[in-house]
Amino acid sequence: MLDFFKNFRIFFGVMAVISVIIISLFYTALTPKKKLPIYNPSDVNPELVDSTVQYISKYHTIADFSFTNQNGKKITQKDYEGKIYVADFFFTTCGSICPKMTTHLIEIQKAILDNPKVMLLSHTVMPEIDSVAILKSYAIKNGVNDKKWNLVTGDKKDIYRMARTSYLAVKLGKPSELYDMVHTENFVLVDTKRRVRGFYDGTKNEDIQKLLADIRFLCEEQ
């Protein structure tokens, strides 16, 4: 019996290697590869989407924009060209969900600090209050890195338009007030092609970890 195995040891060795390769191939084929969806207005809660774009089911991208950041600098889509970024909506005097969201954005900023591919973009929904000076004070208080994170203000109708027709992330405010909006806890992940790739609850630790994982995935993918 021992002589039999000695005579065929090369054969059995080759078969063992082939078996391992086949099993590995089957495992790879059967294991689903991670994919991030590409969101369009028709995929999102209609409460967060302007009625003029709710019907759009493909090819949605973030529109061109122009706002002013905490340093008084004009910020446009050019500043985010070729970048992966996280967008959100807030206001500096918000005492409900904003402090938790800001704490999580500080955590994200720390995680992406040395990654030139990734940035943050926070829009105030109360530009009548959040002037450049107020945003600067808020930025200093929260350790905002100007190279990674822009806090922007501007014309309210332009912020409203971006929130509800591009980022799909803000609810309507009082019907009696033009361009009134109620920001949500949503963080919006945008890829280098200006496509929406994910929505995350900015108040939940588990969502932040998922967001960081998805950022890493997009960095590798793109």
C-alpha cells in the first residue's frame, strides 16, 4: 500500500493543487462582489426630492454650483472636480441633530485627512443667519481643516435647488415661506463623476462606519 502511494505521490499532489484551485474559483464566483448603487431622483423618498425631478430614473448628477465658504472664498464644482466627497445640510444654531452630525464629520475628516481624493462639503440651510463670519467661527470651534472641508453659504434659492434637485436630501419647510427647507440627518456620498452613491444617517455610529468603508471602496474603484 505504501509503495502504491509512493508511486502516485506526484499524481495525488497535482490533483490536490488542482482541487484547491477549483474550490477557490468556485468560492470567488459564488461570493458576490461589493457594489454601490447609483441613486437617481426616482429612487429616493419623494419628500426629499423636488417635484420637477422626481421622474428622473437615470443619469442623475450633481449640478454646477457656486457658494461662499468660511473664508469668504468662492467654492464651485471645480473645487471638487475628480473628488469623492460627502455633502450635508445644517445650520450653526441647530441644537438637535447638528451637534452629533458635526461630531461625526470631524471623525470623517480625521479619517480622510491624508487622502487627497476625498473632501467634505456642508451647506447651511439658514444663509440669512450663517454669514461667512459665523461659519468661520463655527469652523474654528470644530477644528475644520480648510483644505478638506468647506462650510458654505449663499443665496437661499440656490441652496434649496441643490438640496432638493441634486443631493436629494432636504425636506420642504413652511409652505408659506419661499425656499424654506428642513435639513435631515443625511450625509450624501458623491463619486468622482458627480453621481450620488449613498445616503447615511449622520447621527448613527454604524452608518458612519459604513460610510467610511464605502469611501475606501470608491477610492479603490476609481
